[in-house]
Amino acid sequence: MGAGRDRRDGRTKGRVGRVDVQGTVAAGWEPVRDAFLRNFAQRGERGAAVAVHRDGVKVVDLWAGTKDVDGQDMWSHDTAQVVRSATKGVAAAVPLLLHQRGLLDLDAPVAAYWPDFKAAGKDRVTVRQLLAHRAGVPVLDRPLTLAEATDLPTATAAIAAQAPFWEPGTGHGYHAHTFSWLLSGLVHQVTGRTIGSWVAEEITGPLGLDLWIGLPDAQAHRLGRLGPVEEIDPPGGGALRLRPKRSVSEAYENPDSLTRRAFAAIDPKPDENDPAYRAAELPGSAGVATARALAGFYAATLGPVNGAARLFTPDTLALAGTEESAGPDQVLLVGTRFGPGHMLHGPASPLLGPSSFGHPGRGGSLGFADPDSGIAFGYVTNGMRKTVTADPRAQALVRAVRAAAL
């Protein structure tokens, strides 16, 4: 394995076997490039990209491998991928920005904006509780087909009618798929727009980011194919090892558990490589992004990026990292922490440090901001592992960022 860097312009190139790493690394950030190389050499990475901003300046922008997990075409500068639940972190900015603009009261009942939502004992569920996975509706009595899940009136009517599985506000549990319909319904009621169009018009368009909730047909050629990869970790490599307890493993296997049902709220399981899925406005699971765009989005929550004004005021930035849920998660069955929409740093989902907020995508992808250090991070992969909140490849990169920055 070898890698070199041209100190005149920061361009870097490394090789692991047949894998060439392309992109740029600023001086002092070489540990991130080295960790990225090791992911290909030692952790079974097939195609991926990573980007890091510090104080609004891009310091890492790397990509390597193949565009498709099972193909030969090379990952290019503008390759994008479905980022699964890392989409939630982008979508969570929408209600925070609506609150920032005085259009949404986080402590008001959801039913004040969405009258149908008060059905079945949900009349006192607040917007804040909905965002923090405390609404008690992580599953539906009847799963939705993909056609139903992507039809806004059908999906939002289903979640509005659903009775909660615990008393809202008394505990939390990850709303893996239903977060899509909760957020879509709320945003549509407040703005009259779909969440995908709101993100495009108010966030990604002004910032010039290659990130979509609802992929336009004109961008479909840029996407690679997702697929499973072998679970490989180097001996003594320092990877985070969260071996599930027997109870957790059993919950994923039990078709009647909240855990299994939460991840099966769309049934049959959708093909994430299907153009119809990629075009769907599912803010909990189907966003498409480059690593550069994920990092750019989180950088914009911290300060100005690409000539555009910062997204979050200081008060909203503080709100994003405020703990609203912590402790045993009734769906994931491990301890999780959530703010009003974002996942927060903790043992089950380590980010950079105590101030970090963001969201992982099941199987790999990760994006977050760390206000204390001014760091914004984005990682995208086409190789899906079984991890839910702490992928070893992403964690290796986070450790390298920490070593370079702190």
C-alpha cells in the first residue's frame, strides 16, 4: 500500500491493490486518507467517498473503488448513492428551520398543524416528541406497499390513524420508516410543499449540493448500485465492536417484535436500486447524496458555505444538539440519544464528540456536524454491512478525523 500527496494543490492519490484513491487532502489531514485506504485493504470496502469541512473550508474530499458494489465502472467525482437513514439528518433540518422562521412551535401539539393526527390517542403528541422518536408509532398495524409508502396522502393518512404502541412522551424508540411519513405529513401541513421540494428549494439548491430527497430523472445516471459486503474487520484494528446481545439478535429475527416490524413497515422490502425507490420522497430512508454534499450540508449548519448564508442561527444550532431522548430504545434495544430530529453522540452511535449531531444510515453512510471543533463530516458507501448505527468503516474515519483535528 502506498499513497502520495502533491503539496502544491493538496491532490492525493493512493493505491491498495487495484484501488486508486482520488481527491484532495489538506496538509495535516493525511490520517483520514490513510484510514480511507485501510478500509479498502482491510475492511472489505468496495466503493466509497468521504469529505470533511473545518470552519467552512473543505479539508478532505476523497473517493475510490467502483461505482456499483458488484460492478467494474469506477467511482467518479460526482458519484452519488442512496444514504438510507443518513437522510433523516438532512430532513430533520426542515422543522428546525421552520421553527427558526417562526412557522412551527416545537411544543405545540402536532394536531394543531395536522388535525387528523390526533386520532387514536395522539392528540397531545408534541412536535418535539415526534422529532425525538417519542410519538410511539414506530410501526403500522398493516405495513405499506412501496406504492402506498410513496403516495403522500395514503402514507400520511395511515400514520395519522395509527394508535401508539406506548404512551407518547413516556419513552422513545427509533421510528425507522415511519419517521418518513411523520415528517412528510407535518411539513406538508405547515408549508403546503413536499419535504423533498422544500429541501431542494430552501437548502440544497441555494447551497449547490448534490443531495436529493426524491432523485430527479436527470441525475439518475450518477447513482451506483448498493449491495451487501462481507463483514471484515482487521484483528486489533480498533474498530468499534458492538456485538448485539442475544435479546437484540432475537428481536431482529422475531417477526412480531417492534424491532423487526419497524424495519419492515414497507413490505415487500423495497429494492433500493429501483429507480422508483430512488425517486421517492422518503425522508427517513431514501435520500441520495455525495459525501461532499453531506459534509457540505452539515458545514452549512455551522457557518457560511459556498457563498450562502449559514442555515442555523446560534439558537437553532444549540437546539439541534439538545438531548430530548436518552436511554433504552424500545426499537433498537440499545441506549440511544436523540435531539429534536438528529441522533446525538453516544456509545451506540459515536460521532466526534459531546456537541456532535447528525445521523448514520443503516449499513454504512454517516453525516454529522460538531460545533465544538467546527467539523462537518460525510461518508457514503455502496457496500452495505449489517450495522445499524456504528459502521466500522465510518468509525475508522471518524477516529482519523479526531486524530487530525483535536
